Amino acid sequence: MQPEIEDQGEFERLDSCDERILAVINELHHRHDPMPEDLNERVQFVLELEAELDAKVASVYRPAELALVRGDAELAVNQGDPASITFDCETVTVMVTPRPSAVQEMRLDGWIGPEGTYSVELRSPQGIRRASTDETGRFVLEALPKDEMFQLVIRPGETLQREGLPAVVVTPAIRL
Amino acid sequence: MNTTSAHTVAAVDYERHARLYIAARAGDGLAQRTLVVELNELLWRAARRTGLDRESASDVVQTAWLRLWRTENELKQPRALTKWLLTTVSREAWKVVGHTRREIVADPIDFQEPVVEGIEDALVRDAERDAVRRAFLVQSERCRRLLAFVATVARPDYDVIADALGMKRGSIGPTRGRCLNKLRRTLLDDPSWGGGEERGEDAT
């Protein structure tokens, strides 16, 4: 066994003044930009499933901030729906667009590529909603509670799996 | 007594976290939860430092935790847990930043306006904090990024910093020294920094 201490002593020791300064810097960042209150909860929620599924994990690409607008003329510039969120993991891409459908309710329009059929699970602490896509990969989930935390679990159909797609893809939990 | 009311720099306990990781891998849910609670803030800071907004930073932190438990990612050296997580968060964050070309709304290593607090802090501590804040903000971006990083971790790993900040490994130690010296000189020029050196030893 190799001793593994070397990664701890690389920095010269700090004197108490430097330590104090760094502690204050750390404190300032902590106050200025605290970690979201529910982040521990979100992580624990998504990890519940991972042990049994060993699923591929998708990256999340959220729409660019609307603040990018430079003039009134550019307000109309539209690169896809500004509310859309994209989940991507090498071979599978999921795009969802949440919209308010009633008071405190959301509707989720989704599209998954490559084209084919997928089963879709929307996991929340309240339970699981299921949907299937049509052959073009489209699906809709309605009457979803607002502000609830959701994780998507996507299972490509057998045909797609034979073409090399993974059995299961999961996403981080997001709030709609 | 050596207590300070400021956030003490998080000491990354490699041995303990390695044990928790091994237990969690064997199915111990409590060990897994403990790791999440103890390391999440560190990962959150790392994600924010890349310039990601708060929502995307939350996504990236979750992604790293999810990938950690995949069978193919089982760590051969459990002591490298923190390093693996930080590296994964940084890489994923850079990927997301590059992909969406998001405008960085506010640089998260900065803190613009003083937050109005209750009466919990003594005036002296507020003055000290303001002095450090002012001094920090006039440092170069490179220094601010590095100091923000080393402020979060007590015994940071050079490889992780090199990866996260895009610095050469060999330049990290000397740069930290230079940045701290500059910051101290700025502080000493500030009349409201009343001799941090003497106070550094912590009165009882």
C-alpha cells in the first residue's frame, strides 16, 4: 500500500492572519450566494433510484437567460421555446417545455430523439406519472402540480435498444 | 478557545469520507446521506465558480452525485472521492456553460452590496468583514478565483484546482502566496482593518 498523504501537505502552512482572511472570504461567499435550501433533498431524492437502475445520467441544458435581449427589436428573436429544458446523454436527447395549464398546474410537452418509442416516467416525491411517446418521440403529461420536484426516467423501446441506446436514462430533479 | 464566528474553512476529511463511501457503496443509506450533506456545499461552490446560474449549478451537482454511484464509476481509491466529485462537477459545469453560451449574469466570486444583517454581529466583526470584502474585490480575477477556491477547502488538492481553474499545477502554490500577500497589503492600507495580525490569535 502506498501512503497517500502527499495530497494534503502541498500548500505551505498559513499563518493565523491568512487563515482568518480566508475564513472571512468563505463566509462572505456563503452569505452572498447560499446553497439552495432544497439541494440536499434533491440529491437524496434522485439517488434513491440510482442504486437499482445503474442508469445513464443526462446533462441538463436550460434556456439562456432572457436578459440577453439587447434592444426591443431582438425581443422577438426566438431560438426554440425559451422555456424548454434539454436533457442530453450522448445518444438520447429529451426536450421538455413546461407551461402553466391551470391554477397551480403545469403541462409538460416533451420530445425525445432519436425517433422511436420510449416509456417516460416522471418521478416526484408524491408518486410516479407515466407516459409513452408516439413513434416520433413525442409525449404529453398534464395536470402536474406546480413547484413540485421531478426527475425523468426514460426507457427506450426494444427496437431502439437493439440500435445501441441504453436501457435507462435518468435526469437530475428539477422544479417546474 | 479557538472558536470564531466566521465560517471555519471546511476541513476535508479524506479518511472519514473514504470510509463513508465504502459503506455507501455496500448499501448503507445513512453513509450516503452523510456524504451528500457534508460535501454538497463544496460542490455547489465549485459549480457556481464556473459562472453557472443557480438552477444549472444545482443540476450539475446532482449529475455528479448520480454518476458517482454508477457501477462503471466505482472508485479504486476511495480517498480520491472529493477530488473525483469536484472534477466531475467542474467538467460538467464547463460543458453546460459552453453548450448554452449563457450570459454570466453576475460573477459568483464577487459580492456586490453588503447584506443588511440583523443585530447578530458585533460592529467590529462587520467592519472586519467589510474590509476583507473591499480588499478582495480589488484583487485580480485570477486571485479572486484562486482565493475563493482555497477559502472553501482547507487542504485543497493541486490537481483539482488546476482542473477547476485552468491553472498550471506548479503555479498554484506561488500564486496563492502572491495573492494572499497582495490582499494583506490592501487590507493594511485600509484604516478600518485594525491590526488583523494581533486579532488573528483569537481572544478568549
